[in-house]
Amino acid sequence: MQLFALIRRVLVPAVVVALLGAAEVLPRAAAQEKPTLKPFYYGAPMCSGRTGCHGDKEPVKDTKSICRCIEATIWEQKDKHRLAYDTLTGARGQAMGKLLGMDVTDPQKGCVACHGVIVPAGATVHEKSFNKAEGVTCVVCHGAHAEWVDEHASVTRLEKFRVLPREIKEKDYGMTDLWHADKRARVCASCHIGNTGERKVVTHAMYAAGHPPLPGFEIATFSEEMPRHWQYPREKSEEVQKIQNFSKEFARFEQTRLVLIGGVASFRESLRLLGSQAEECAKASDTARRVLDFAQFDCYACHHELRTPSWRQTRGYPGPPGRLSMRPWPTTLVRVALRQQGRQASEMDTQLRKLAGAFTERPFGNVEKIAAEARALETWSEGLLKAVENEPIDVAGACRVLEELASFAEEEYPDFDAARERAWAFLIVFGELKEKPYTDELKQPAGKKLDMMLDLRLPPRKGNDPQIFAGLPKRLECMTNYDPIRFRLLFGEVAQALVKK
Amino acid sequence: MKTRFTCGFVAGSLLVLVSLRSVPSFSAAAAEPSSETGLLPVRDLQWRGVGSCTSSNCHGGDTRDGLRGSEYAVWARLDPHARAFQVLSNERSQRIVRNLADGDERRAPQRPLCLACHADPAPANHRAPDFTLEDGVGCESCHGPAQKWLSNHYLDSWKTLTPAEKEALGMHPTKQLETRLQQCVGCHVGSEQADVNHDLIAAGHPRLRFEAGSYLARMPHHWDAREDKARYPDFEARAWALGQVESARRALDLLAARAAGAAAGHKPWPEFAEYDCFACHHELTVEPTHTPREDHKLGSLVWGNWYYTLLPDLESADAGAGRQAVPNSLRTLRQSMEKPSPDADRVALEAKTAARELEPWAARLGRESLNASRVQGLLKTVVRDDAALAASTWDRAVQHYLADAALYNGLTDLDPGYRSPERRDALIGLRRLLSVPDAYDSPQNYSPVSVKAQLKLIEQRFAR
């Protein structure tokens, strides 16, 4: 009887409290699940159309405003993404289509995944503004969801929406948080590196047909040269910095963080692309398809003139000579990130060894092993990326990044893209440290030499010409004449001198 | 003396093979390759070594009394074959071995793969005491192991023997053009044991690209070339034609060996050295430098531009219309080889079949001479080739040039009236467009448009 009384007086209420507590927890858990957002595709005129939105000619003077209201204007008039679709209908795009035997503007089988906007089946389209010929528009990067568009365009609900944390704007309303370096990197890399799931893959046949080679991608430099239609965090008012949750450290070193995080993210996305491509090959029943598309290999392993003496033969090879390997440029900033973490840069080589072995085991590599090792490395890089995100940066840290970029391991022979990656990263970090544009150093004598060697300037658009083809002969000439030993000497000299400053 | 049209830039490739710097001597006792270095069946015959030929009463004279009797002196002083072993100790060879990184600690002078071509291929247990590897590619490499003919090949009775009887005693009758060429292609094209594949080329070995007519023309003659012309009035043209067929046969045998080796798991596959080097090894340009074939998938590997380009011409001019065996077998092989992942078993079979189809043709070209009319027919067929296709890649264009030059020389030997400065100038113009500063570098400034125009000019001037 006494035991029964104990149960009734103590345990039952305890159970009830526990159940009530669970009832407390469960709705909260439900509230934390991502809501189902409505896919919504709109065109740039929707963003720029009305005065007071993003199509003004002059920036707004209100320092409390998160935006400057000229973003769509900059994009329309200066951004190369605006002309991405036009390249498909232009002379080279059409010539490529003829050689490849396809309609490059076909949304299913063509090139629109990167050069425009693919609208998934069932999505709502804002017919008044959407135009497939507009190129890569706001919707691609900022989020194709009605929820955030409605909230931030609403006169009555904007005030409440604008002060929400960026994470909530993304999770609950679908507005991509592009201040988050990794999130921005994923969006950019999906085209600028590639993504199998999104059908954004440049094949070797496309290159043979005339597609310019995809350059090594350094996100901070490429963001600058879009050109950027947003301000740096440090240029925002204190009130906006508070709304956007920009810490002092973030405001001071946003570009440096972007370089490091973007560098590791580019590596991860490269591996994701490689792994997914290798998996598709490994599953193919036709033996002809069990070979990776050549675009997944290092371009310069084949595409170099044969010259005697050969720096490649002097350097030697990691495995059997003359075998193909993956493109090496994405590893450049990973080494710097490792050093920033206090780890050895050689950890990169240890991690790469198995993947490198899978490539050189036979002339076109072992696709099953490549798939497995690429996925394993993708996971490893995710861990490194999280560590880099959590590491604050200060002046000393930024200087260490510069010192790392300025030095080379003895057996390091960076290729053309890796050299550009390193040079861009250095200029961005240096420019931020000195609080001046990264292109300033390219105007100095030493910087000019580096620019001549590597073609570092990404030319701005001229009217309706994106200038990518206009700049191509110079880039390719620099690529042909590139010598890693001369680069090491010149860059070492330039960088060491700047580090001393 | 008649001015001969020579193939100067290809000579550079031959000279590049051998370093002229002095190198430290090497003790034969320090390395013994395996008994499997032989390229040709040698039976149970002993190799005597170069020293057995060099008596001043035999072949070691000093050329004061003419070439006959001074063959060794010419070979030792002028022939790059004499330095073939020495180059294995130079810096380049050391770098090649380092780059191979195959776990084999032996240096180049000790490796069977290198010795298969850079020295006499005498099995270790078939060498006379005076035999030494240091002699490089010596007399017996081409003339055969001397055990059974050393003491009797200068007797009158020797002259009464047939080529087959001489062969039975171990001497290869190299006065016969087909036998001579078969010695060359064993190394200069390759075999299963002497395979200069892409691994070796990437490590630093020069690419092999043999063409019989030009190689024979540039090799310092330790024999009287007038005897060749006396035996073969069509020598220049015949050496070219037979060289094409023998080179192709050997290349197909090599492909079959590579494919079979790959199927068995001990050779790399696909073998990149089978393909056109410059289809891949070129800088990236805004516009394409090489014109794609219509039947070729954009951006894929290109097979068969060096050894097989002119076989269809040769066959159609030589055999007349109706015979298509060679082009069909090559077409089949090309389709197999240009897949991203060629089926090794299938390629081994197809290559063997194609090689066999060339055997009777080689035998016939060895037996039958080419008169002026046939040589002219051949020349016309070659110059009338589709200029755009011929100019589409450097390999094809060079083979056309070498064919034009050899057939022009051959025809002017038979019909001196065909010689003309205009024709010669047109050929020199083509050679200039094809030259590269270092013979093994890629033709960076190759212009299909200019070469096509020059080929059209040649067609015009040779169309009589």
C-alpha cells in the first residue's frame, strides 16, 4: 500500500510533468524543422522595376538601409552574368552548338543550367518579369522562393523582416545568406567549378568545340570583378552591421575569411564534382563510358607544348610518368588553411596520396577508387572548413596567411591556375589588411610583372561584350609561356617584399 | 655529282638519339641483362662482338683504299649506333630511370628494356669472351651472330650461297632491302621487349617515329650505296614503299603485343604512344590548330597518323582498284582504338589480323621492282591526296613530305628528265613549314592552312 501511494504521489506527477515537458519540446522541434518554401522564379525587372527597390541610379543616403538600392542597376549595366545567355546565341555559342550537334539554348540538353536560369517543373514563374534571355539573374544567387520576396517587398512587413537574423531569413523564408562564405561558395562553385546534380558540367567535348577553359576560381577576386554590387561589411553603418550580425572581426577581415573558407570550399566542390562524375562512370554498363570525361583531369597534363628541356621531366612524377591526375589548383588554399589551423601543409599531400594513386594506377585512372577517395577527401575537407569558420582572424593571423602564400615547399611546382589562385588570394588579403583595393599592387612595377606573367586582371564588361573572349588570347598566351620556376622566383620576390611592408 | 634532296630536319631526330659527349667507360662485368633481350630468333649461335670484325685486313681499314674494308672505321667514327650504349650513362638517361620510379634499382646500362635496343641483343650465355655491350649497336645487330659465318664469309664459296643459306648460318642478308628494313624496325619501331611506350617517353625518352627512306638516307653508309642502286635502280622509291609496309607491320605487331600485355595485366592500357602526340600535346588556343576528321568524335584520342597514313595510297596505286583489305582492317582498328576505353582483347586480334594482311604485300614489294611508270603513279596518288586531310595534323603532313621527297628522288633516278628546280623548291618549302627547332619538340607554330596551300602547290607542280 505504501509503495502504491509512493507511485501515485511521486511517479505519476513526474511522468505527467515529463510528458508535458515533451509536449513543450515537440512543438518547438516542429517549429525548428525547415518549412516547405514555395519555388518562385522571377526576373531582374521585378527587383529593379519600382523606384525605391534596387533599380535606382544613385545610392540611397539612408545609413539605416541594408541595401543601397542600386544593385540591379549595377548588375544590369556592368555584371558579366547579365550577358551569360547572350553568349549562347552569339557567334561562338552557335558555332559550338553546330560542332556538338545540339541546341545550346535547350533548357534540358543545352547550356542554360550555367548560362541562364532553369525553372524546375511545377515552380511558379513571375511571367511579367521573367525572361530566359536575361542570363544569370538575381534569383540564381539570392534564392528562388516567394516567401522572402513577398516579405521584403511588402510595405507593411518589411520592417519586421529586415531585422531578422540572416539565418532565419534563409531557413524560414528562403533568402540565401550570401554573407556566409561557404554558402556563397557553394552557389558560385556550382557553375564556376561544376555540379553533377544540377547538370552544370563542362565536358571535354565542349572545350574542344570552343568553350573557354574554366579558370581556377578564387571567390573573393571573382566577387570583386563581377563587379560586386554590394558594399563591404566595414562600409555599412553600425546599425546595419548590428542588424546583419557582423562582428568587428568579421567586418575587419571579411575578405580574408572569404579567401580561406572559399579556398577550402572550392576544393570540396571540386571533389564533389569529381566523386559524382566517377560514380556515374563506375555504374555505366558500357565500357566506353567507364572512363572519366577528360575535363575531370588536369588540362595541362596533356595540353602543353613538348619542349626540351622539360620542367616536368626535371621535376619528376608522383607515380608512373605520363599519367593523368586531377586539376591541382584547388589544393593551393587548402594548404594555407591548414597552416592557419596550426596543422602541417603536408597533411594535404598525405590526404591526396590515395586519390593520386587511384588516378595514376592506370592511364585513365581507376574510376571506382577515384570515386571512393574523392568522397573521403570531400568529407575530410568539410571538417577542415568548419574548423576554419570557427577560427577568428586578427592582424597577426592575416599576416601569417600572407607569409604562407609567399613561401613554397621545395618540391612545389604550381601550375598556371594554382599560381593565379595564390596571387589573387595574396592580393585580396594584402589589400584588406591595408584597406585599399586589391588591384592597387598590380599598378606597381613588381605587380605589373606578375600580371604580365599570369594575366591576373579579370577585364570589366564593355557595353554588351563580356570581354571574356577578348581577353582569351592573352590568357592562353600566358598559359603557354608559363614556367613554374620563374613564377616561384618572381612571386617569392614580390610577396616577400609586400609582407615586409 | 647529282644533288640529292635530303631530309635535313629528320636527320636532327637521328642525331638527337645519341649524345656526342664523352662518357665514362663501363665494365661489361658489372651488368648482365637477362637472356630475353633478343629481338630476333638467334638460335644457338654465339655473338663474337665488334672486335671480331676490326682487323685491318678485314673491316678495320682506314678508308684510304676506299670504303670496302673500312666499314668498322666508318661505323665507329660516324655512325650514331656506335654510341648507343654510351648514351645510357648520360644525364638524360639517368633522369629517365629516376622518372620511371618503378622500384627497379638498376641504372639504364643494366636494364634489359634499354639494352634491347642500345646494345647488341646477344643473350648472356651466347657471348664470346671478347664480346662487350659497350660497343653499342654493333655489326651483329644487323648482320646476325657471327659464330658460323665469321671464318667463311670472305671465301669465294660464300658468294655462291643463296640468301636463305646465309640466313641458316646466322647471317642476315642485308643487301636484300626487306631483310635490311626488318633489322631496322625491330628497334626503331619496337617490339614487346623493346617497347618505347608513353611511360618511357614521359620519363624523357625521345618518341620513336621511324621512316625508312629518310633514315637509310641519313645513316652514314659503311657500304657503297652505288651497289644498292645497281641492285635496286628504284632504290629510293622501293625503300620508301617497303619501309611503309614493314614499319606498319611491325607497329601492328607491337600494338598486338601491347594489347595482349594489357589484357594479361602487365602493360598500361590504353597505350598513349599509339596515338597522335600532338592531338593532345598542344597549347590551348582560341581557334583549333588541328582540323578534326569528319568521322572523329570531338576531343577524343586520334590513332594511326604516323605509320598508317599512306598505306591506303600505296595500296590503291600499287594493287589497283578493288583491293580494300588494308584500309578496311585499319578502319576497324581505328574505330576500336579511338574509343575512350578500347577493348584490349579485341584490339590484339584486330592488330594481328591487319599485320598478317600486310605480309604478302611486303613480300611482293621485296621481289618486284618499280619502274618509272609505277613510281610516277605512286607519286601522283600521294600528291593528289586530300590536302586538307593531309595537312590536318603534323604527323600526316610529315609523312606526305617524306613520301614526296623519296618518290621524287626515286623517279629522278629512273627518269632524270623529271628533275626540276620548281619541284625541288616546292618540297623545300614544305619542309620549312614542318621543321621544328628541336626535332622532338612539338610543332608549336604548325599551320594547317599554310601546309594545305603548299601541298596544293606540290600537286600542281608534280601533276605531269
